[in-house]
Amino acid sequence: MNKKFKSNNFKDLVDFCVQRDPNGVAIKWLEGNDLVEKTYTEFRSDIDALGTYFFYNGLKNAKIAVIGENSYKWILTYFATVIGGNVIVPVDRDLTSDAIINVINDSGAKALIYTDTYKKVIDDIKAKTGVKPIHVNEFDDMLSEGRELINKGKDKYLKVEINEDEMSTLIYTSGTTGTPKGVMLSQRNIVSNARNVIEYEEITGTSMLVLPIHHTFGFTASVVAVMLFGQPIAINTSLRTFLSELSVFKPQSVFVVPMFIEAIYKKIWKTIGQKKMTAVFKGLIKTSNGLRKLGIDKRKKMFKMVTDSFGGNLDFLISGGAPLDPTYCDFFESIGITLVNGYGITECSPIVAVNPIYDNRIGSVGLVIPETQVKIINKDENGNGEICVAGSGVMLGYYKNKEATDDAFEDMWFKTGDLGHVDDDNFLYVSGRKKNLIILANGKNIYPEEIEELIMRIPEVIETVVYSENDVITAEIYTENQEAVKTAIRNLNKSLPIYKHIKNIKFRQTEFEKTTTKKIKRNTVVTK
């Protein structure tokens, strides 16, 4: 970057990108076998056209919802909406039609941009909400009309003044049952969050967009932050095509969640095992690590067989959404791919801390980002307590829900519900969720996430949830090899303090039920 971006709104962000590199590729994707690219100049032209169409067709000072798979048109809808002073309502694409209706009604969205996936339910949604449905296939005509309006001097959209501190994004943290809870975020919240995150990272090539962008982590990190670096965003068609598209896009970086890292890690070892090269591969890692201690780095050459399967350029993975087992960080670092962990929450736009690429402290979720403060309240004897956050990324509040907003704040501090501590260097460590904390009859506090992390290192374990049942530590496990897991748990117990011993194992025949962010629904497993 030749100069730093200092503003806090999307309009200035796009202008900054165009001025810096007008012909640079902003976004690219595959349509069949064809690679499609949009430069920053083309992207801004499309934003102006779509936004102008919205403005002169009754969508001003309005809420516009969008639902669908990651796509250029999804991103275009977002920018055109907020740059025109409207409010975007990103709808979770995994919600049921009833839950979508809940979100539309609660938000008061006037229009809903949707894809083919929702064709069958759109009439029901329209009937029960009164929303105006707009299929993405209509975009070409809308863009043409918007350009015609601009050519005729209709420029009010282009002159809209942005209030950086008003709500511009309304994102729902849940909507599957009961009343959904909407998080109100401003342009300052999101843009400043991305602007501060890039102080710690370095994206030097194409970044592949894999995470769903209706979630704040996917959008803020994989879209806004990458734009600030001036690097192309390559939109992955689907998880099914992820590996094949790595070879097409050859990304330098990918933002992921821990489940994704675990899957890649296990796939690598499984492939190595199938080739009967496990011992050789472990030997290479040991040799490479020894050479690195002497200042000799041969990882790119020694592990080319692995990194080539990721496109050949991948050297940076950024994980968020949940704590990450340090084992994965060590492993990827040993084969030449830097894996950094971060921490965030939707209400903080979302990133609170991330490990700098120049100081990756494995085990930590990172250094608290600029313009953000963290304090720990109600500490236990080990210094762990509830993580509270203040700063430019913290939400405006919950939409039409003063009671929930008041409960979530203590003065200016947002109470995350997560437990952890901050060290002397301002690095944050997360122990687990406050509501998951196990308190045994003997007064011992146990973080189930800590034990789950250890269990997940057992190769045969696919998923697990740890909880207390009748004052006994219980591990519920999904696996295809129960006997191997039983043996591994016995060995694991030998390395744990007695009060942390897993004394009860429950095996299940199916995967755990998950949220739309692919996190296990603990409340369907653990009853208190």
C-alpha cells in the first residue's frame, strides 16, 4: 500500500481503491469454465448504476435485504445499498423460510435481493412480509437503467452524504426461533475494523473468499480488508469445488474457521498415510524444523508436494470464529504456511484481536487491534474472567431491543460472554464461553473447550462436546472407531489432573446438530 486509508465509510473506500489502482482486479469468479474479472473502475461503475436504480425506484432511506450464495452481485448489492445511505440486511442463507420471514418482518426490509435457491419460497415470503422480491437475474436490466438515469443527469445517489455513525448494516445473530436479535452496525464500525486489522497482517496476492459473507467475519475480513490491501478477491463457488478452485485461483491467503483447518489437517495426514509416507513426512518436518533453528528455511522445496495441492502460492491462513488448537498452528508453520488465530464477535464488527504475522503467539487469539480496548471483569484465581470490549468496532446496540442492549453493556463496555485473560503485551487468550463453564461440586472450574481441544487431536474423533453430568466430566463423541477412541481417552486421562479426567464417554451415531455458522448447538446436547 502506497498510503494508508484513513476514512470510515464505504464510499471513500471504493474511491481510495479506484484512485490507487483503477485497472486492478477487485473481484473475480468462475462462470462455468470461464474466469470473470471486475476491475475497481468497473466495480464502482456498477455500484453507481445499481445504487442509482435503487434511489430512483423507491429504495432510498430504506432497508434492503439480501440472501444467497457468495457472489459478485451479493457484494455489489451491499456496497450499492450502504453508499446510498440505505441499510443492508444480510440474511443467513441457511435459515428456514419461517426464519427468513422473521428477519424480514423484524427489520422492516422493503426489498429482498435473492438467488435461484429461494425461488420456491419467495412467494410465501412476499405474502407474509410484503417485501419487494428482486431476483439477481434482473440486475443487468437494473444496471442499464441506472446508467441511463446517470447519463440523463440523475445524480442524487452520487451526491448522498454518508453518516458514518448511523446504522448501515443490520445483521441477525439468530432467527430460527422466537424473536430474532438484530445487531446494528455503522459504516465506521465495519470499515474501521477492517482498517485496523490490516495493521497486523500482510496480504500480497489473491485472497480466496470461502466464508459466507452474510456473517461479519466473512465480509469484514475476506472482502473489506482484502480491498484495503488492493489484492483480488476470488469467490469460491462452493465448498465442494474448493480444492479444485485452489488450482485455478492460486490464492496467497484464505480466511477460514477452525472446522475448515481441522478438515485440511486431517486430509493431509490421511493422504500421506494412504501413500505410506507418514514416517517419511514426519522425518521431513523434524529435519526442516532443525534447519530453521539454524536459520535455514527449505520448507517451500521440502513440502512442495503438499503446498502444490493448495495452488502453490498459499502461505497465509487466518482463522476466526472459534478457538484454534495450537497443534494446527505448529503443523502448518512447519510446512511453510503461516496460520494465525483471531477472535471476534458479531457485535464488534467482528474482530477484536488477531495474531500479527510478525509475532504469531500460538495459543493466543492475538493482539488486541488498534482503536479497541479489552478489559476482564469478575476474574477467578487464575486471572480469567469475562471479556469486555470497547472501541470503534462495537455495535450501536440491538435493533428495537433496549432491554437486550442494556443487558449487554456495562457503561461503554460490551460484555461478550466469553472468558479469558489479557497478558502484559495486550495479547488475548480465550478460555471458553461463560455459559459453558463447568463448576464441579469440589469448586473446581473447568473449561470444556480446553478438553474438547485435546480430544479433537485424536485422529479417529470427528466431533465432540464435553460437559458435566452428575458431577462427572462427560465426553460425547462422534466417531467411526469407538475402540480406538476409548484407548486414546484412557491415555489422555493419564496426562490430565484427576479433576479433569474424562470419566464418562457417550458415543453417538450421527453428527451433532449445528448452527448456520457450523458450530455445534451445545444446548441440544447439554441440559442444565
